[in-house]
Amino acid sequence: MTQLRDLVTESPDLGRRPAAAVSEAMIREAEARVGPLPVSYRWWLTEFGRGRAGGADIATVVPAESADDADDAVTADWRLSGDRLCFCAAPDCGDSYCFALDLRGEAGDGEYPVVCRDGLDGREYPVAESFAGFLAVHAARESGLGDGPNPTVARLWRSTPGVLLDNGVLVYGPHCIAERNETFEVPRYAPEWVLVGDDSGGSGLFMRRHGRDRTRVFRLDLGAIDADIEGEGEPVTDDLLGWLRAGAA
């Protein structure tokens, strides 16, 4: 949640401070009405409680006695429709974002995938693997990063806004990747590459921006960046997500 906190803090619309934090008791009351809420959404409620995404309010939890009359409450009658729980809806028949309650997250992590329902034709398409991923995808697009610098990182961001492991390996989220690349002048010295993370020990993790080979990760000293990262760097993995799941060993 450290990466999620940094993302929300550095993306002012996603969470408001001073926080309108929601108590655990209020969340349990809401869950009694709509079912278990995703882990990262629960965390956001207790840390921030209110925020916006793309000009639309993110649903919050309000006291039970006012829930029926509060349009921004996740327990409002219209928000739960079958196995879809809407948590963010654009005004004037705009798109809405829902937790797909019939689709459990990977590895029993307490998350639900997020889907978007088109406000005009009602068609549905996947957006993210979790609420945290929804916030990361939104922040990336708002920052002009599209879905991500390459398909592998984009896939990661659909689940989490970055990863920080106990061994110091850090993979950046959309809130800091541009700044890190600018700081180390990657576009100048290695324009075909993107710095996607570091090992907290002076070495960066690099992947290609373009071409077919956008899965391999190379480690290189951040003080020795040049265009030949493949030749100068140390091959780390060709499966970033699997490598992270294994603890980046």
C-alpha cells in the first residue's frame, strides 16, 4: 500500500486531504448491504474516504441512516446491480466503473476486477485487476503515459501502481516513472529504453520501449547509462511479473 499511498498523494484528485476517513465500523455496515469490498478500496476509504477520477466522484461510505439518500454512497440502491457494484459514474449518462463481483482476483487477494460500462450502449470492457489498478490506470492516462511505457508495465499497473519488495527492488508506478527517467536522463542517453525501476543500490532496471523485445529486463549502473544497455547491462529476466512474484530472486 506504500506505492498506492504515494500515487494518491501525488495525484490530488484521487484522494482528498484532510482525509474524510471512513471508520471500520461504517465499512462493515456497508459490507452488510453490498457484500465484501475489495481490499485496496477498503484501504482507500480508511485513508482518504473521498476523491475523484476523471471528473467523477469515487463512491464513499456514509452513515447508515443517510445511505439511502446519499447519491455518492457505495450503498445507494442504484449502485448494486446483480454482480456489478458501481463505484464511479460520470454525470450525464457517462461511463461507469464497477467491481465485477463474480470475478475473484488472483491468488485470493481480496480484490475484484474493474470493468467500464459504456454510458451510451451499455457495453462492458475490462479496465483493471483491482481498485488500486484502476487508480494507476487513471493516473497514467491523466499524466500522458497512456497505458504504460510497454505492455509488460501496463499489465503490472492494471493491478498495482508499482512494487517495492523487501530486498529493495522497486518497480515504478505512473506517479514517479517520468521523473525518474528525467532525473537520470534516460531519453538523452538511451532513447530506445525506459527505466522501469531500480534495486535501491545504484542500479536501474531497464526495458525497451519499442520493437518485439519488450519483455526482457536488464540491470545497469545508473551512472553508466548509454544506448547499448543490452550489451553493457546484466540480463535479469524476461518475465517481469513472474520475477516479482518470486521475490526478484
